[in-house]
Amino acid sequence: MNSNSFLPAAEIPWEPAGEGVRRQIMGYNDHLMLVKVEFTRGAIGAAHAHDEHTQSSYVASGKFEVTIDGEQRILQAGDGFFAAPRAMHGVVCLEAGILIDAFNPLRSDFLKK
């Protein structure tokens, strides 16, 4: 399973992903998925863990309070974070912004059936 090779943002629909949160799927195959996630100020990416997925995230814009396994840091544009499988993690958006999330393997739950 693969996404298209070229992914112009203007042609990719935004999907709701929670209160004040929306996402665009920016490419995938069975081994990798890249997702752009936009947050309004105050929006929360609720704490959760993935059983099998590794996640690496890049703060493209904004400011976020990120918690991973109980440790909290404030991250802003240019920063990133890494969540290994089973690591409890979540974010609170302090200034509206965008996270770029990479997952291994593919988050099939993000794809429409």
C-alpha cells in the first residue's frame, strides 16, 4: 500500500483529529507515514501510547508543551521529540502551530476505509 508520489498540500483534504486539531496525510507505505498536524492555541493531543508504532515529531511552527513518560518540555519551531513504542506521550498547544509526525510502521487507523 502506497500513497501517491506527489502530494501537493492544496490537494490533500484536512481531517478532524480532535478539538482544535486537524491533520493531512502527507505520504505513506507499509513502513512509514508522514502526517502534518495543525493545532489551534489551547488544543490538546491527549496522552496516549502506541503498542507498535515509533513516532518522531518535528515542530514546524508554534509552541507546544510536550510530555513523554512523565517528563515535560516546552518545544518550539525547529525542535522535535521522539516517542518509542509504548511511551506515554501527549501535547498541549501553547501557540498555534504545526507538528510534522513520522510513524513507523504505517498508521493504518488514519486511512479511510
